[in-house]
Amino acid sequence: MLILGIETSCDETAAAVVQDGVTLLSSAVASSEEFHRKYGGIFPEVAAREQVKWILPVIDEAIKKTKTIKDAQEIDALAVTVGPGLIGSLLIGVETAKALALVLKKPIIPINHLIAHFYAAWLDTPKQPQFPLIGLLASGGHTDLILMKNHGQYDWLGGTRDDAGGECFDKTARLLGLGYPGGPAIQAAAETVNPKPSATTQRLPRPMLDQDNFDFSFSGLKTAVLQATKKVSSPEKTAQELAHEIQEAITDVLVKKTIRAAEKYRVKTIVVGGGVAANKRLKEKFQSTLSHQLADTALFVPPPKLCTDNAATIASCAFFNFSPIPWQKIQADAGLSL
Ligand code: KG4
Ligand code: ZN
């Protein structure tokens, strides 16, 4: 089955064609990130205007890139992100997908962007994730842990009480003058630090790590970084050292809480999704901690291109949760939750 996925929840305009939920035939992504870099964050009005400009060229490109199909008539179904996200951005993808479903007379499946992030783990991989699994979603707006028993069957275990992990990367990068988006900027700055400072120097807090729950909190870390920036004498060097410390603190909390959940629920697999899953240090820590503590648990950290927003995850999620509804009933829902 060929599904055309469409994703416009934030500042990426994306379309992709996926076969049977697992084979990525094409993926096209246009991003308005460079505009937002100027403001140090996302400007919703700019994001929505860029979505309008790119939605049709991106869909056209995704169809053409497949090589195996000639036009959109050959797809079997459409899938579209209905939320959560910025309402102006979401509406463009949703209304375009509805128009295509009407004209092409194809079924259309509404998709929750948060759940779709996990489906990066099913794409282009020799082995598929086995249930039950623990899913860590770490993106710009969300940090959540879920227990997934099967496709469409999941329990929410906990999430952030304030800022998301990605948001903490973005806000602290801004404090350090490292630019937007903060995650890749902090990672790059941290990599320049050599030798790595010892864990005891400038140790930032690991919020909520000692609590017996699956919740997170990252806003205190931001305050601690602000205080640390005021103490320094050589700003440039210290910005890099601080970037290293921030990355260590955020990844410590994410890895330890996720592995605790995997131990508690005795799962077969851990799947990490969302933009922060693109972080190299996060993957390294998961790999080394699992090899010591839970060697039988399989880890899926998709390649960075599939971790950040894209439409292949939307199409894959639709295949495994195939529940089309009439296009008239599909609506964007900016506040949709897990
Ligand atoms: O999933 P995503 O692309 O968009 C949302 O749905 O939010 O996630 C974007 C977030 C941003 O906060 C960005 O700084 C973070 O993912 N991010 C990273 C890395 N690449 C992107 N964080 C840490 N390390 C990275 N390499
Ligand atoms: Zn996302």
C-alpha cells in the first residue's frame, strides 16, 4: 500500500511516499528555519506564509522523487498531521490533504504528530521494533514517555511539567549566544571542548532524576545556566564548556528516566523520537548504559533526518493505524495531546 504523508505542523513543509509503512520511496522537506534564526525562535505568521508557498511544490517533488509512480493518482491513501502544532501552519497541510482526497477520491487518515515521531523507527530498517516498547518523545515542544503495547495501544507514563528538552536546548543556546535551533548549536559547541571537563566541575542540576516518577522538568536548568553565564571571565570559551555541560545534564535525565521505565515495564524495545533524538551524545549514552544495564533491550534511534519533522513518519503511522475518516470530518487541532 502506498501512502502519501503530509506534515505542516510547525516550520517544516513536508511530503513523503511510504510503501507498507516501512519502505521510504521519497521524502521532501522545505524548512523556514533560516527566517526563524533571525528572531531566535519560530515566528508563527512567517511559518504559515512559508507553508502556503511550499506545500504544492513539496508534494509534487515527493511524487516525482519516488521513481516508481508517475502521478498522485497511483497512491492508495493520504495521511496528514492534524495536530498538535501552530494552527496557521497545520491548516495549510490539512486543507491541502482534504482537497487531494476529494479530487483523487482516496481515503484520508488524520495523524497525531507526536505519535508519528515514533514511527521513524519502522522506516528503512532491517529489523522492526518489537512490542511492548518504551517510547521517549523529545522534541522542541514535548518530552514524554509512553508504554506502547501495540500499534494504537499506548499508556502515557509521564512528561515534562514545564519546558521540553528541546526547548531547554533552544533557550540555553540563546543565553549563550549560540543561535537557533539550539540543539544542533549546543551539540556542535560541546564537541569542540577538549579535553572534556570532569563531571564535578560546573555541575548543572539533573532535575527530577531522584524522583520515583516519569516526569521531567527543564526550566530550572535554564535558570542555572543563566547564573553560570554571569560568573565567567572568558565568555567564548565558557560558552562552549557550558554547552557541553548542558548537553550532559539534559541527556543524563532523558536516558536515565527512559531506562528506568524500560526496567520497570520489562519491555523488549526502546524507541527514541523527536528532534532531540538527533543528538549524538544522547544516542551514545543510551547505547553505553543499555549495554551495561539492559543488554537484551533493543534500541532504536532513527537517523537525524527522520528524527526531526518529516512526512515519512506520518505516512508510516497511518499504515500501522489505518483508520480513514471522511474528509469532511478532518479538522486541524492545534492542542491535540498524546
Ligand atoms: O521534532 P522537532 O523537529 O520539532 C518539533 O516537533 O518540536 O524538534 C525540534 C527540536 C528543537 O528544539 C531542536 O533544538 C532539537 O529538536 N534538536 C536537537 C538536535 N537537533 C534538533 N537537540 C539536540 N541535539 C540535536 N542534534
Ligand atoms: Zn515534531
